Amino acid sequence: MTAKLYCFGESGNAYKVALALTFADIEWEPIYVDFFNGGARTPEFRALNEMSEVPVLVDGETTLTQSGVILDYISSKSGKLGGRSAAERREVLRWLFWDNHKLSTQIGTTRFLANFVPEEKRPAGVIPFFQSRLKAAYSVLNTHLEGRKWVAGEAMTIADLSLCGYLYYPEPFGFDRKDWPNIDIWLDRIAAVPGWEHPYDLMPGNPSDRA
């Protein structure tokens, strides 16, 4: 049975899941959610996810929300991307939680305000504040990747996919790969894995569609 991923191209959290499904060799299809025109706030979508958020994964009788939960499900179902020992599994979870708290959430907010909200509606000072906090997070990740190929263990895991989710997007939000050489090499390493595609190629929806 083909899993259905409710997503849109601009969503970094949906991209994490799309990559994991692809790398885990799980058959899936994208279901486009017209987020910018209220597609996540319809009664039909809220029946899937009362939080009105993307992504949502429907796999047979299983419906899951929140990217971290979905990534864990994909890893458990496929037996891939989850770490090779109990210790690696805990390390994977450590970085998943850190990403949700320190990296992806703040990138998502910064990128959204800087690119998808009209300038006159952007709250003063918020973008620089988040960019300052993000520099500290980039530094943590860049330092951790010194001498490592992957974030947790000796192979790619869902921790890598969670952390990289927003870092391939072209819209400016204060992240320049050349400033963080270990992150840059790591992103290239992930992009070299067979099946990798840019978010705007892997999922439907692109800012140019609304231009």
C-alpha cells in the first residue's frame, strides 16, 4: 500500500519526511496541501490533524503528525535510518529533540517571516533576534560534525534528515553554507545519497507558483 504524505514544497518539516520515506524505500505519494491559501485550516484537513500543520503521513490505517514522530515511525517500520545500537538510538533522539527545539523551529519562523510575510507586516527585530540565536545553533552543529560523516553513529539516520530539512532551501534566512564548512560537506554528503532530490523537486508547491 502506498503511503500518502500531505505536504507542500516550501515545508522543511515535510521535506524531512519525504527524504526519509525515499531513503527507507517506502512507497509514497505526495498529497499537495495549499498551505498559503488556507489548505491546512479546512475541516477536511483538520480531521487529519487538528493542529492544522504539515506534514501528515497516512499509511494504511495509521495517521501520524509531527515530523519527529513520523521520522521515528519510518525508521521503525523500515528498520533503516535509526541507529545500529541502543546507544546510537538514544543519540538519534537527542539530536531530533535538539533540532526541534533549537534549529528547525527557529529556521522555519525566520525563513517564513523573511520571505513569505509582506515586509510591512514583519514584527520589528524578530528576524535579527532569531538569526542571532541560529548562529549559536549552527556553531553547535558545525562543531559536532568535525571529523564525523554523520550526526549520530557511522551511518545516516533520521537525525541527519531532521537537521538538514531546512538547510537546502534557496530563500535567504541568514544561513550561508560557506560560513559553516563541516555543515556544507555534510549537506553535500546527504545530497549524494541515491534518491535525494531538492525539496521543490521532491514535493509539489513552489514560491514561483504564487509569483
